[in-house]
Amino acid sequence: MVGGGAVGWAVAWRCAARGMSVTVHDPASGSGASTVAAGMLAPVAEAYFGESALTGLLVASAARWPTFAAELTAASDVDLGYRTEGTLIVGLTGDDLAEVRRLGAYQQELGLPVTLLRPSGLRVREPALAPRVRGGAFAPGDHQVDPRRLLVALRSAAERAGAVLVEASVDQLGELAAPAVVVAAGCGTAALTGLPIRPVKGQILRLRAPGGGPPGFRHVVRGYVDGEQVYVVPRADGEVVVGATVEERTDPAVTAGAVLRLLRAAVDLLPELAEYDLVETTVGFRPGTPDNAPVLGALPGRPGVLVAAGHHRHGIVLTPVTADLVADLVTTGAPDPMLAPFTPDRFAPPMRPATGP
């Protein structure tokens, strides 16, 4: 296994639990995009026009999350912070609400569980919303998990099942002598495989409720604010995650402008956040692909090499289905039909040559 993020450790856990000998190679396990992520499990809110195959995968993976979370908690003795209150998708202005309704109608056409709400209905569910919010929708099946706890749990479960971590980088796939190699190296996957996976910068904030108590709201809130998108994710321990920018840049700087825009949008939706402590500003790099979908399956021309990468902003929600399908592929050599839209050969020939013999 190359890569020690959520996907890498989840595949390692599933494979080790089946009795395989598993080695995870990562010089800084748990320091990538998974650590920065907000942890939204949002197949409805992330359903966009022209991405029906991806939406199907998101729905399938979200359906596995309750069982996955229970199994992982039992295997690791770690509380994942898995919460099921649902997600509110709201619009601040008339134009913002029109976009929420446009997407909501599309999501309903797909048969996804989402209910359009007037302002009064929103405030019944979440009284902390600002009076200016014009309306929105409720997605009861869009849940959340704490990615940092998830990473701890996945590594613990994998190591308890026999997986071993080697804290070293892999520069060429030819360095690894194994019957099966799974590349789940996030943005680093491109250099190893030649696949068009690029870093997409995201700046994200973490706040903390005053007084050490929980936040004054329960639901994940995803909002459109003057044409910009923002999300606000409350944790039971008082943490609130606010994000995130989407930038085609590779510098690691946190910028004052991004922090200002994110905070202003979040406070516009939930005014109480103005009194919260700002405790962390972070940059992460999502592994993006040209079609926004992950790369899952056998790497053409490299027998025994599989790829589980390119999840972009969906890495946490897609962790269960990725782990199950890739572990099945390692075990049987036969790809599940669900993998067909996401195989690496859709990008053949690779944009960059694969390295190693």
C-alpha cells in the first residue's frame, strides 16, 4: 500500500482483516488531505449536473457508512464522531435561493432524499440560522464524521489486523516487491502512475464554541452566500469547521482574503459564530482529476498495480466503498461492475510516463 491517508488505511484494514500481509508506505502518515477535511458524508449536497456516475458511487458509499462506522469503532475502540442529524442547504439572497432550488429539483429528479423548505421550516430545524436566510433544503441522509478521529481509528484497526507501517517514501513502483501494490498516494499518485491527478488547494478554518460547550446548532449547514459556497460543520466537542476555498494553486499559504471571505459567509448564515474562537487555519490539497471522479482499478500496463486515488473533495465519504471494492479486486482479481466508470484506462494514454521498471 502506497499512501497512509483515509483511503490507504481503509484498504489496508480491509485487506489485513482478510488475512493478507499488508505493508503501508508513507513518510508522514495522516498528514495529507484527510487530516484537513471537514468530514461531510454528503451524496445529496454533492450531486451536480453531469456527474451521475459519481453521484451513484457517493450514494452507494454513504449507504455503507453506518455499518462501516460500527465495524471500525468495534475494531479500533475509537469514537469516530459519526453524526446523523442531516444537512441544511441554504441560500442567503434571492439569487442564492434560486440556485439551491435549481440543484434541489435536480437532486429530486435523481430520487435523492431532499426536501425544499421555506424560511420558517428551516428555522424549526435550526433556530440559529440568520433571519436573512431566504430558504433552502434539508438532506436527512447527508451525515458527518470527524476525519482526524477516522484516521486514528483506521490505522489502529489496520495495525491490530496485522498491517505494518513503513515510514518512507516510494519514488518508483519498481521498488516494491509484492504480488499486489495499491497506490493511494493522493496528489503524489501522479508521479508514480502518470495519471492526471493534480493538487487543488483548499483553505479551511476551525473555530471553537465559547465556554467549552457544544456549538449552538446541530446540523451541517451548506450555504450559498452572494454566489459563493461555504459549509459549516459542528462537532459535539465544540469544534466548528468552516470551509473551503477551491484554488488551482500549489502554494501552501493561508491568505487573509480567504479567511475573511469564509468567516464573513459563515457569520452571515450563523451569526453566533462571530463570538467563537478562531483556533486553526489550514491548507490542504485535494487530489483532483479532469472529470472530478476518483481513479479506481488496475493500472494499464502494470500488472499487479491498482490505483485508489483522485477522490478530490469526496475522499472521506467514498472511503467505505473504495476500501471494499479495492480489497475485493486484490482478493479476486475481478473488478466489480461498479468500478467501470472510474478505471484508470479512461485517461489512457497517461499524461506522464509511469516510473520504475
